[in-house]
Amino acid sequence: AMRLYQLALEQGITIGPGYMFSITDNYRNFIRLNYSSPWSPEIEQAVIAVGKLAASCMR
């Protein structure tokens, strides 16, 4: 999750690594997608980009 966070940040996309939202070590492999704006083509493209980055991290 931290690697994905770093890669996304390099592309100007902010996600939350799971550990930031837990007091335990249970969510180190999770991410949180945060947004408070209405769904838009830009958000959709960012979600697609995060998916591609996640796939590259799994290789």
C-alpha cells in the first residue's frame, strides 16, 4: 500500500495507505480512496490510473 501511495503521489493522485486509518497493524495492505467532489471524468481517470499502478505493484 505504501508503494502504491508513493507511485500515485508521483502522478498527482492522493490515496490513503490503510495504516493511517487504524490503530492496529491490520490494514497495511489496504488503501482508502478519498474524495468529496461529485464524480467527474478526472476522478474516473485517477481511479483507472490507481488500478493500473496497483496491477504494476503486483507483478
